[in-house]
Amino acid sequence: MSLSLIAKTIKASPTLALNEKAAILREKGDPVIHLGGGEPKSRAPMDAILSAVNMLNSGEVRYAPADGIPELKKSIIRYTEEFYHRKVNPENVIASSGAKQAIMVALQAILNPQEEVIFPAPYWVSYPDMARLVGAIPVPVLPEDGTFYPRLKDIEMRVGSYTKAIIINSPNNPTGAMYSEEFIADIVDFCERRGIYLIMDDIYHRLVFDGRKPISAYDYTKKSVEESKLLIVNGVSKQYAMTGFRIGWAVGNKKLIEAMANIQGHQTSGPSVLLQKAAVGALNGIQSSVESLRVTLENNRNVLVDQLRSFDGVKVHVPDGTFYLFADFSAYEKDSQKLSNYLIDKVMVLTVPGKEFGLDGHLRISYCGTIKDIEEGIERMKWALDPNS
Ligand code: PLP
């Protein structure tokens, strides 16, 4: 008996697979440098830990409501007011097991089989497979002008009668590009005119550099929350260094949120109450860790950009935010998978092939580790690719 078509179509997440590879190599004692990861290395905030420990000590760790505990919803409502300048109600909020699950249940609630979801390329590795998981068709759109900044006219050309949703991720994984306010205003307006759902994946919105500030798509809609088809997705994973806690959320009109909660209720129930409590601790607690992470990442970015600039043949796009840099290595090797494998085999440096994000010839290099790892990793890459430099 063979497995389902879905099982045959969906591959393992390449970034999670790379983490496993790094762990196996390290266990063998190999001096691997992991520049492929997607998580900050700082500690989770003490307020988050204490909040979860208090609940654990109570010995009462029960099922949570499918859409999240009221206390967490309250914190998310406050967060939405602060960063998105919108007053929303508990019915407009769902807490999920990571932003990943929030996006997944949103796609399940929005898309029918064969309908299309558009997202700019390069894109986060999970979007295409998430679309396929609901039987929908992923439509990546690479900007025609060769930049990492999407243009409405490129997207507009790909919109058809089957287009049901657009996902925008800014600042972007893998490029670190933060899209302009003008673009966000245009895409909000366009989706409203065409009745298309707009999912804003804002998971990196506070990790921005050079004086940039988070952008709120709600600032550009003329509609009320209930009339709008805008869905804001966010979470604690990146900004609070809480990737393993698996808490994310979405804010949108109550009909959509209710549909998402119904689906989530049958899939996983509400996220673990213990971890929701930790997220409450992070959101209500002292916020200095977010700024100190942001400053560290900006400094790491500067070091990485400097190092790469001394590298003949590599084209660097300076990231506006996140902890990723997406560089063009095609002068050395056009097949990014081959190049990434070569760097692992030759000098034990892990990077993610651009192919996985929809653009070959590039490598995604993460700078969420230590400066020492960044410097040594790039030194080794230089030695592997430019032995005479
Ligand atoms: N969205 C983007 C663009 C990401 O890069 C990631 C994680 O790598 C996620 C969502 C998932 O975040 P979470 O850990 O909250 O599921």
C-alpha cells in the first residue's frame, strides 16, 4: 500500500534537516560551524521562564481553549495596540503553536484545492509546502528588476481568478530585506480592492536595523478589523529567543479567526497552556532583551557584511533586519545545493542553498550565532573557494 499523494509531495524542512545534520556532526566531534540556523542564541527572558515555572509548580496543567488562554489574548491585544495601532477584541485573536501553525491554519481556513497563494520570492522555505498541504497552488513571484524588494506590478501580473491569498514576509527570510511603507500601503490597497486575503508574516518585525521601525499594515487599511481581510501573524520565537516554546499568534476578522480556531481545535487543541503562560511572561515582562538582541544582531550583520566584502566574486545585499544574509555566490558555482554540500564536506561550514528559497546561485548565511563563528566560518569559506586570496 502506498502513502498519500501529500506524503509523496512534501519534503522535510531543509532548515530543520540542516540543524539535525549539525547536531550529528557535532556529536561525532567534528568542528562544524553552523551558519544555517534560524534561532537567536540568547536565553529566553527570565519573566517567561518564571511564568511557566509558576504554572508548572501549581501542578495544574490542563487543556487550553482552542484559540488560546484569555491572559495571552489580552497580552496580544496590548501588543497589537502598541505595534499595530489597532484596538482589537479577544475574538480577533488566536494563539497557535508557533507562527508556523498560525499560517498553516490560516491557509486551511482560506484556500480550497487548486486555488492560488502568491508570495514574493525569495521566500521562507515552508510557504510552498504549506500551500501544497491544503491542495492549493503556491505562486512565488520574483521581482523582475533583480532586487529583493517586491513590486506591486510584478505581483499584479500573477493575480488571477484563482488567487485567494497573498503572503508578505517583511523583514524577509532569507534576504533580510524590509519592504518599504509605500509597498505595504500599495499591497494592502490592492488586496482590498480585489478582495484577496493578505497574510502579513511579521515574525521579524522588531529585529530591524539602521534606525528602522516596525511597520503596521493596519495603518494602511481604510477598513475596520471586521471588514478587512488582513491577517497579522507574529510570535515570541525570534524576538524573545523563544523558538522552542512554540507560541505564535494571528490577529484578523472574527469570522476568519473562528474558522482557524475550529480547525486548530481538531488538530492540536490550543497550544500548551504552560508555554502560553511563558509567552504572557515575555510579552508583559521587561522588554530590554528584545532591544539587546536587536543591537547584537545589527553588530553581527556589520561584521558579516565587512567580512564578505573582502571576498572576491560574492555579491552582498545588506540586510535591513532579521538575522539572515542572502549572498550571490554564482561566480563560484551556480548550483547552490552543490556549493552548500561542498562547503560542508571541505570546511564543515553549514549554509542553506538559495534553491530552497526559490533563487539558485545564492547561499543564506545566518548571523544569529557568535562573532567568532561568523569570522571563522567566513575565513573557512574563503579558504575553500579562494585558496589563493
Ligand atoms: N515565518 C518565517 C518567515 C520564519 O522564518 C519562521 C521561522 O523560521 C516562522 C514564520 C515560524 O516561526 P515560529 O517559530 O513562530 O513557528
